[in-house]
Amino acid sequence: MWSNLIMLMCFTSKKIDLLEKRLSGCRCISDTKALWQGGIFGRHMRLNMVFMVIYMPGVMYRKGHITKDAHLNIPRRLKWWIWSLYGWLMANVSAMAALYYFIKTS
């Protein structure tokens, strides 16, 4: 879990500005940046919004939060990094939930 948090902090400190520049025409990105600004939590919340653009571009477009092809502006390598980070985070959460279940039932 700690390794995942450290990787998220390193990734957001280096790449969030580049990602937001690529998605500069998207209302949700600019609103999230204005709301959360900098700091550890702010950068993570901004990365969450970028992930939402990658994960659900159709829904985000229908609601008017992004332009039609905004998700295509993000380089494939950065998309892979973001998917890897969130996949690892979900694996950690699932493992902790399973561990809690096994400890609680025994």
C-alpha cells in the first residue's frame, strides 16, 4: 500500500501538469484544478479527474465535461502508467479487504 502511495505522489508531482496541458480544453479539468489546486491531496484529486476522462470518455462527453476526443490527447504511455497505478491500487484494496475478512471470520 505504501509503495502505491509513493508511486502516486511521484507520478502526480511530475506528470499532472503535462496531463492537464493535454486536456486544457476540458471544463472538468480546469474546474478541478481551480478547486483543489496544489498539494498532495489536490494533485491526487486532479489525477482522479484525468483518470475519469480516460476511463469514461463517453459519459464525460455526454455530460459536457470534456471535448469529444479529449482522451485521445493523452499519450499511450501515460495512459498505461495511470491504468497501472489505479490497477495496483485496486489490487491493494482488494487484498486488504480479503485480509480483513479472513481475520474477522477466524
